[in-house]
Amino acid sequence: MEFFGLVLYWIAGIISLIFIVGAIAIGFAAGYLEQIDARVQSELKDSWFWNGEEN
């Protein structure tokens, strides 16, 4: 019975590690996508088909 509790404890630890690593990866991906979005928008403003309100 004690062994079963230890196995559950390890499984919970591994799942929490996966969630933590996933959250960090999502944070990095969001920052990277934001940089790409800013770069694409600045290129769009320089191009001929931009019809935004900014001058």
C-alpha cells in the first residue's frame, strides 16, 4: 500500500512538471509570436497594400 502511494506521488510530480514546462514553453511561444506579429505589421505598413489609418 505504501508503494502504491509513492507511485501516485511520483506520477503527480511528473504531471506537474509537464504542466510547468508546458506553461514556460507557451510563454516563450507567445513572446516569439508577438515579435513576429510586430515585424509583419511593420512590413505591412511599408508595403503598398496597407490600408490602415496611420500615416
